[in-house]
Amino acid sequence: MNTEAAAKIQKVGKNTVLINMGPQHPSTHGVLRVILELDGETVVKATPDIGFLHTGIEKTMENKTYAQVIPLTDRMDYVANLSNNLAYLLAVEKLLDIQAPPKAQVIRVLLTELTRINSHLVWVGSHAMDLGAQSMIMYAFREREKLLDLFELCSGQRMMTSYFRIGGLAQDIPEGFEAKVREIAETFPDRFDDYERLLTKNRIWLNRTVGVGKISTEDAIDLGVSGPILRASGMKWDIRKSNPYSGYEKFDFDIPTGENGDVYDRYLVRVEEMRQSIRIVKQALDGIPAGDYVARVPGVVLPPKEEVMSNIEALIFQFKLVVEGFTPPVGEVYHSIEGPKGEIGYYIVSDGSNKPYRVRVRPPCFANLSALPKMVEGRLLADVVAVIGSIDIVLGEIDR
Amino acid sequence: MESENSILARLKNKIPQSVVEVSEFRGELTVVVKREHIVPVCAFLRDDPELSFDFLSDLTAVDRLGRKPRFDVVYHSYSISRNHRIRLKVGVDEDQSVESVTSVWSGANWFEREVFDMFGINFENHPDLKRILMPDDWEGHPLRKDFPLTREEVMFTHNKNRPPKIE
């Protein structure tokens, strides 16, 4: 939106002033711009303005083969890459009607739970920093580094991993993987206790968060809000429980919920979610099945490297698959998973060619951010910072 | 899929004239609805106690260039209490508009703005229909199939002194 368009925003009050928060405000987590109408320090009207990071990812996806789309999914929610990978792959696998083998499923669950912790760590660090608790980000990023090291060990990349592939994983789990995950699972709960000691009963933290940015369950559902924000408003809905995917039904974990739907409850819900994720990780680690890491579906999954090097037919298959891709049946599927920020959904329309006719991403932050005016209107300007932080937005995903 | 059949049965029983076509693929129910009936159908889906589709997961569109009507507006709705999903589709042509469902689910507001921005589909009675991702002065609608992937001429040594040409 340009300046002329901003001028078109109708003021609702008489002695009010319009100000821009962002797009380069440090607490807007990227390039979010919020046009605020203030009466003194009270927010009368808030209008979020997005699109500064729009890169046309959905358009690009229509021009790539199914396998080439995977790296693009990494680049949307860049702090929860593997969750995005998984949502896309489950949709493609549904379209192809194939299933990943048990080992791949368990590793997928394990790594997406660690991704959830990763995303929540970035959130707790930056959110606390926004509200003045400057040391939190150092602690959170110390732990995050351990997770990024693990992702690098698996895939060679810290953030843009693309480790999950159609039918399973890109490669088998590396040596030393289990020891590293076990170390994380053993040490992290103590770290979460440390965070809680810093924040949960901190008087300044309570003053800034309790009762701020409230949203009722009905409003949240009506606005399409999902994930921890909806659960903090008291709705016990988690796609991992309601529509289990990748074998989540085999794991034992709880869904934390809040009561008041304020910033403080969202904080409590997310911290508890990290603990529950560690629970799932421990169970997954104890039950990694033997077997192959990818479903060997001919024509969809690359043949094993040893065969490519020794068998001319396998070499031809590999060449054809890399150059042309595969052609799924005509149809359309929607698959959604519980990402760290809410429901990540992929809607794929296939016309039977080797490229998807349309890929639509349902970004959780997009719907969550649209509830921002509801949460901040009538409250103080300083609360806007707290609320934006509590929504946990990633603009790369909102703008795509 | 017994639950999905009962969704369909209730829908057909209540408003039989609205349903154009029904299909199922990979266990997902798709119902094509008449364009002018979309708001009553959505309101019925939300308010019926047996169905209670209270959550709009997603709203998007697909450009079927060369077909009449050209666009499909696609609604993905979910019922949190009943745990079932439905996909509604509405055919819209270039010169037609479709009624906004913001009166049923407020969350449709931004989704419809995005569809308007990316496909140029007009939504009637939308509270604030304007571009959301692209700049306000942008020409064209990027996700239409006849919108080129790269609009500007790529600069090489042989054309570096010419100003970039926009197709």
C-alpha cells in the first residue's frame, strides 16, 4: 500500500492521529506495517498492511515439478521448515496414494516436533525481547543452535533442510543422530524450567501480558485462528489428535489449553507445548523401527544409488525422474497438519501433468494476523507490541 | 465414508436446488454449488447442529483458463466439534462476481481479498475489498494462468543498454 492509499484510511475518531508502525519497526518481526489510529495512547483502529515480502511462491510452484516444489516450502515459514515440508509431502502422497515406511514416519514425527520447539524458541526469545526481557533471546538461541546442528547433521543445511522427500526421507538418519537427539531430550526440559523461572512469575512480565490482547473462543474460531492462540482461548483442538497423520496416534501426549485467551496464556500454552514435544521425541527415539527410510515406489522415488551405478535401467529411471518428474492422477487434495503456529494446509490441484496445476498454501499466520485488530483495538499502544509478539508471525509465510 | 455421505444427504435434503455436482477423491468430499447460492449454503453448513462447520480453513481460487466459467472459488471448511471437512466449489466467470461469505465466517475477509488480488474475482458485499499482497497500483492478477511468470525482459550483455521492456 502506498502513501496515497494510507491517506484513504478513514479515521473513525475526532481528535485522533494516524501513525505507521512498521514496516521497519523492530517489533513487527519482519516487514509488517500496522496503521494505527490513536486517541492519546489508546488504539482506536488498527489496520495491518502486508505483502512487503511477497515473492510469488504459489505462482512459482505451478512452474516446477512436484519434487522441485519441496525447497520452496522451506522458504515460507523459515523457522519451521520441516513442518512445511511435511504438510506439502503428505498432500502429494495423498494425491499419489502412497505412504512413507514406518521408519520415515517416526523420523518425520521426531523432527517436526523438534521443529516445533525450534519455532517456539525463536518465538519466546524474540517475544520476551520485545517486552524488555533482553536476556531471553540469548538463552533461547543457545538451545536453538543445538537443534540447527541436528538438522545440519541430517541434511547438510541448518535451516533450508528439505530433508523430507516424497515417499520418505532424503537419506537415512546419520551416525550419531540418536545420541544427539537424546542429549537434547535430556537437557531441554531443565532449560524450559530456566525460562519459566525468568518469566512465569516475573512481575513486569505479568503486567505486560496478563489480560492483554484477549480474544474469545467464538471470535477466534470465526476468524479462522488456529494453533496455540486458539488453544490459549480454551478450544482444545489439535490436528495431531483430531486427524492424526504420520502415526501421531501412537504417541502419548497432552494438548495444553488456556482459559483467558490473553498474551500470558499463549505464553503458557507454548511453553507447555515444548515440554509435550520433548515427550513425543523421547517416545519416538525409543521406537525407531528398522527398515527402509523411503517407500521404493518405482517412477516416483529415485532408485538406490548402488543400483544406479550398476544397472542401466535404474540409471534411465533416475534420469527420467530428475528431468521429467512423475505424473500423478488427475484430482485435487487438501491436507493439513498442526504446525507450530497453527493449521498448515496444502491444496494441490493436479491436471495429470508433471507439474501441479495449482498449489495453494493455507498459511496459519495469515489467518492469525487477521485477528490482530480484534485483539488490540481499545488497548494501549504498548500492548500492540505484546500482541504482535504473541501471535508469532512469520512474514515469509504470510506474504509468500 | 459414512459421515461424509450424511453431510451430503443433509445438504441435498435441505437445499437440493443448490448442489450442482458431487465428487469424492481420496476420501475428500467436493460439492460444487451454484454461484448465487453460496452464502445460504455456507450459512446452513455452519448453523446446522449436525454439521456445524464453524471453521473456515481456507478460501482460494483456481484459474481454469479455457473453460467456462473460467474460475473456481474453493472453500475448505472444517467442523471442530464434529471433526469433518468439506470442500465447496463455485464456478465464476470473468465478468461475474460471487457473494462474499464474510457474513458467515469473518475469517473469509483476508482470504477473499487475496483471491481478488491474485485472480481479480470480485466479491459482492465484502467489507473492504482491495489488494492485500500486491501494491495498490499493480496491473494484472499474478495467479491467473495468462499472467506471465516473469514480466520483465531479462537483462543480458546484448540488451544491457536498452531499458527493460515490460510485456
